[in-house]
Amino acid sequence: MKFVGIAGSIADESYNRKLLTYIASEFSPLADIELLSIQDVPMFSQDDDQTQSAPIQYLAKKIAAADGVILATPEHNHTLAPAMKNVIEWLSFNVHPFENKPVLIVGASYYTQGSSRAQLSLRQVLESPGVGALVMPSDEFLLADVKTAFDDHGNLKDERTVKFLGSVMGKFAKWVTVLKAMNEKVPDEPWRQEDLSAGHPSDTTIDVPMDAKDWVEQGAAKTNAASGHDYVQLDRGLLTVDQLNWFLNTFPMEATYMDDNNQFVYYNHFLDHDDMLAPRYPWQVGNAAISCHPERARDHVKQVIWMLRSKQKDLFAMPVPGNKLNEKYIMHYYRAMRDGDDNYRGVNEWVLDIWPIVADYLRRTGQTLAPDPSAKPDAVSGASQSAKPAADASTGASESAAAPVADATSGASEAAAAPVVDATSGASDAGAAPVADATSGASEA
């Protein structure tokens, strides 16, 4: 534990400085106590700001770095000494190192008062707005008759005084420890560092305002992007830009690209907004992720992206609310994209209605769906059959029935009442309601 001590006197022979020297020596096992000099502190003047001068900065930095401060004040005319008041004026003007800093007040005087009135005055100053120190309550250490209190080696002679001073120092050390524990910030979960405002540009970020409705057009002009009949060499193919658009726009699913800066940079625009499973507008391309989701969903979006970015998962699968077997079962999938060096480069999201595929399979094989009474939650995806929050088996992230979970790019929410689908097999746990065969209408009991 690190303390600093300041004597409120600039006299060559100061008993309060002598008291602090004794405290630093006697209680060194309790704390490392460094004594600070105020000899060079200039006279305070608002018209001559010397906050940046070496003496003020020296004191401010030492106090700020310490766990606690011990102030020893003499008493002048029933109050604290001008030198001590002068120091506090500087340290509450444009710098505030005493704010929320634990402080112990001690003092020595020639006579029986033991600096009691000076200590009361100093306490009031330290607790005033602009200073904001946390002065230890209860015990005060008042050393009276200081001229005879020390022996020739600078040690206090009276054993009871030493014992009481020891108890005060012990309480101060404990008080500092408690305050430190109370003020320590609990570290945020790692996923909270995900910046959905796209504030950390990557090597593929285009310098165009993200909220520009013509972001695509501005970005294309700025980068001299290929278009139309220009060819693009792909990993295993050579296509014109037109061919790429034709190819992507005929995928049997809606595809979206959120880059590694959490900026929405692409979707395959083959349907109008109102006809899409996860509706998007063309002008949304270029937006930061934070603009694509309601506030209630953003924490979950951060969790999903962080887990993909940090390789805790490679794929998330989520059904949307309102799914009805025999009619539709819309799924959102999120997969991490990585470059040749295995660096995270964004999220590939695709959305599709899997019910037509399931129905076609049932028709072709003559099978029906039936509930599995022994089915358990998927240990990889964390899919649960329970309506109450269920923790993901690998990360602990929970899915709450009270708070719908948003789709990581479109903002579509996932209600806990909706059937939860196994991320790999697509088998549904919504077996309570009879499900009819897609072609024969035979129902499962």
C-alpha cells in the first residue's frame, strides 16, 4: 500500500514534519509512506495560474498515484497554517487529485489543544466541493506538548501515544482497502467492447459518411469500383460484376455482409422491402450496425459478433418469432468470415424459410414429424426447450423470454415462445402441437 504524507508547514524545523517522519519509519510494514515537500509551492493566485509548474504537478501526480494521504497540520490562530491552505487551493483549482482520495488528518502543537481546531478546519476544507477528499471519520490523532514528545532519535516517548497512533494507522489502512474495493470497477464482459457504431475503420473501410443514402454510389466513385461488364477475379472464378449480381440475386436466401468494422456493406437485393423475410431498404447499406437494430437488441448483437470474432463460435442459428409449422419456419444464420491468414473479416448472414425444404423431404420420403420425448438441448448452440432463460453451453450467454433477441443485422427479434431449432439438424422442439404431413394432412399425435 502506498501513502504520501504532507506537513502543512514550511518552517525549517517543523514538528509536524517530524511527526510524519516518525510515522513513515514506525509503520513502514503497514505502508510505504513517502513525505512530500511543499517548500517550493508558489502563493496561490487565480490571476497567475501556475498549475502546470513543477511544484504543483509534482504534488498532484504523487497524490493521484497514492492509495491514501496523511496530512499533518499545525495550528495557527485556531486554524490551519497558511502554507497548508495554499497547497489545497492549488490542488482544487485546475487539478483535483484529492477527489475521492482517502485522507487521514494528524497534527501536533506546542500546547494541550493538539491542533484540534486546525484539524476541524482542515476537515471542512478537504470535504468542500472542488476538493472532494474522503477524510477518515472517528479517531483523531492530536499530539500535544510536542516539544517534549520526542526523544533524541526522533521517536515518540510515550508508549500509550505510540499504541493509539498505531491503532489509528491500522484503521486508516483498513479504511483505504475498503474504499478501494468499493470503487474498483468490475471489468466489463469482453463482448461489450464490440463497437456497433463502426468506429474502428479497417483496411476495407471506405471514407464515405455511413449514413449517406447513396453510400454505394459515393463509395463506388471514390474507389473507382468495377461495374457492369468489368471482370472480377475471384478465388476460383472470373465473373463480370453483372454476373456476380445475377448469381447472388438468385440465391434461394437473403444474404447480408456486415464487415469487421461492424458496418453493413451489402445485401443481395432481389426483393422489395415488404417482400423480404428480413426487410431491408437499399439506403441502409453503409450504415453502422447500431443503426440497424433497436436498442433492446444491441447487447445481444454484441454478444453474437464478439463470439464469432473471438472464435468462441463459428455459426449461430436463430428462428424468428411467429413461425408456424406447415406454413413457414424462417431461420437466421450467422457465420464468421475469415481471410487467408485466419483474421476475422465480418459476418455472413443468410435468412431463409426452411419449411418448404422440410415439407418437400417429408413428401418425397413419405414421413411425418414426431416429437422426441428424450430430446435435450443442443450442447453446442445452446438451443433450449425451456421458456425460461437458458445459458449457452459454452459461453453462458442466456436467451430470455422477457427480452426478445434481435437478429444481428436486421433487428428482427427472437421470442422465447418460438420453437428453438438445433443449429445443425434443424429439428424443432415444438412438438406439443400436432403437425400435419405436408401432402397427406396426416397429423402427428
